[in-house]
Amino acid sequence: MTDTRIGFIGLGNMGGRMTACILRAGKEVLGFDAKTENIATVGATPAASAAAVMEGSDVVLLSLPDSRVVEAVVLGDDGLLAHTKPGQVVVDLSTSAPESTRRISALFAEKGVQFIDAGISGGAAAADKGTLTLMVGGSEAALNSVRDVLGYFTTNVFYVGATGAGHTTKLLNNFLNAVALSATAEVMVAAKKAGLDLATVLEVFNKSSGVNFATINRFPKIITGDYLKGGLTNTLMMKDVTLYADLLAQLGVASLNSAGPMASFGLARALGYADEISNTVVDAIGDISGGIRLYDGEVEA
């Protein structure tokens, strides 16, 4: 697929980084974002609309906030479905509700377009380096047809099953991420208030049974004032946890552990951190614990 025309819709925190990886590989990208400055920032070829991306591309990548936005872009009066041609592949890199994903996939299939749901993991740092992990649902043949495109910004691509399986796996993964982040934030505030040395505490955790992604990758930076800006916001994390709870309700599985992260990220939103990176949940917990901050110096921009 060396002559594949690539389109990208949604060039925000993650979409912009993935697009940049494709561009660095020497490929052109036809891009559209509701914020036109995002297109110029990343250097994509600007499209006048999402529909124009669909008309001018063989593979169309979506990186949008949620199912509501995906549905608006796909199903709207001038949406993607109205501008398809047989043989195209649409890859939804968003974190979406699997039920919505299955519905959209069926509608694209009626037009001869293959739709795969590809949850991403790794955050902004992996997106910058092109080392994201993908969990993909849908047609395995469709996945294989776009592996070269996905390879520009990933190092691990897992085929996890039928349509919706990718987004289902993503919700399960994101919930574990939310639990680890919110619980570790609470623990680190307690460690600070107890007068412990935070670097030593993290070293202990990372050699002990409490080790997790947040203790390894997030908090060693946070305790120095680097909140790793550019990743998932508190609002989006709350959205993912809510989607997880909805999914478990549909599956008939008891969701006994969702209350903690819901409370934590809900608190962060209520205290003014809604659009800040989800790592600031530690500041929200610190706010109601006596004004605790893990780092007492000047916070990095």
C-alpha cells in the first residue's frame, strides 16, 4: 500500500502526535480538526471538512473524544457515510462505546467500507515516539491491509476479535489505568502528609507488590513538578470510567471497584481540573487533604 492516501480526523493531543509520526515517515496526511490551528501545528495537508478527508483518502483514521462525536462525524447530514467509496478502510482510534462501534461498523459495511476499532494505549509520550500499543477489533483482513499505516505510530498491534472487541479491551485497560492512577495519587498524598521521602517511597513500591504503571511512569515525574502534560484529561478519564461501568452493566458483571476512580476524577473535575491532564487528580485529592502538593517548587509548564 505504498501509494495509500491517508486521512486523519481529529488532530488533538493524541491524533496530532500520531499524524506527526506519519508525516515524519515521509507520508502525506490529509487532515481535519474542528480547531483549524491543530492542522497547521502538526503540518498536515488541510481539508475543508471531515467529508473532504473521506473523499480524498483510502484509509481514514479517527481520533475523537467519544462516541457522541464519532457518531456526529460519521452519521451527520454531511458525515463520512455520505461520502464513502467501496474499498476504503476507516480506523477508529477513539475510546468509544462498543455498542456504538458495532452500529457504525454495520452502516459502513453496507457501503462497502471496512471499519475497525483500534483502542490505543501508551499516552502522549508513546505517541510522540511512535511506540503506541493498539488493540484492534473487526475484520482481521482489514487490519492486515492497514498494518503499514498503523506501523508509523505503533510498536504493538494486537488483533483481539470481532467488531467492538478493540474498544471493549480499551475500556478494560483504561479502567485499570484509572484505578492505578487514582489509588496511587491517594497513597502519595498520604505519604507526603506522613513526612515520608517520596522518591524513596516510589522506589520501595516499584520493588514491591504495589508496583503499577503510575508508580513506574507517572509519579517519578510528578514529584519533581512534571505532570506530563498532553495526555488524557480528567474529563476524558471520567468518561472512560463511566463507559466501563456502562459496559459491565450491559454484560451483567458486578462493578465493585468503579466507585473509587469515579469519585477521584469527579472530584478533580469539580475542583477545576476538568481539562487538565488526569495526573492532576493528585492535586485534587491534595486540595481536600489540607492543601497538599507532592512538589513544593515551581511546576513545569
